[in-house]
Amino acid sequence: MRLPIRKKQKLNKQDNGPVYLTIDGIKKLKKKIATLEKQMPILRAEVARTQAMGDLSENAAYQEAKSKLRRAESALLYAKEKLKNVIEIKTGTNDGIIKIGARITIKANEKELSFLITGPEEADPANGKISYLSPLGAALIGGKTGDFIKVNNIQYKIIRVE
């Protein structure tokens, strides 16, 4: 008989490839880890407190506290694993070729758009950050000022690469 794979085991089997983050993204990740580490003693104390209430099989408060602790442990483990695999994105480019970390300006349908090419963890198109894995980001990688690219039947001209 085979035992089910637990979340922690699944996490260890995930693809632990590189995680591209800007300095701000790294700071946010470290802050998240610090917050979770601060919460752990509080959550453990809550589990102990509710455990002392008696019968665990019908103790909803205990079950809820235990569930919160497991979620926090899982989130902490995931964040620490991610931090191990971080590759810092250096913003700006010296050679004029678009790569991760480049700030670019493109033009489509008489409208100019500016983006920072980031990793998928920080992608936020509404705030000018697109992933290098997105269709537009992938098409832009390797391009330079003056190049044309076509994504979803829309032609874009690369105006500026910084």
C-alpha cells in the first residue's frame, strides 16, 4: 500500500529552478519570511492552548489552530526554498539588448507602453512589470531598439531599451 504524498514532500519534489526577483522583490520575500517566523510561536501557543481544552476529535478550535499552523509552516517552507533559488535581477542594460531587468518602451497602435521585464513572481502588468515568460515578454527578449515584434496579431515597435 502506498502512502499519500504530504505537502512538505510535494514541495521538495517541485522544480526548484531559478526565481528571478528585483531587489524590491527580495526585500518583500525576506519580510514575508520574518513575519511568518514571528507568527510561528504564537500559532504553536494557540495549538497548545486549544489542545488543553480536552477531547481533540470534537475540538473545532484545536482543529482550526492546527490548520493555521500547518498553512503557516508550509508558506514559510515555500518562501525559504524560493529565497534559496533567487537570482537578483539587475535593472538596466548596457548593451541595448532586451533581457530580464530591462526597462523598455514599445509602441503599438499609436500608443506607447513602458515595462520592466521581470520574473513571473513579480509580474504586474497594471504597474508596468511583465514576465519574461509572458507572450509579450518572451517575444521582447533579445530584441533591441528599432526592432518589430508581433504578438497576438498586434505589431509592436521597440522604441527604447534602458
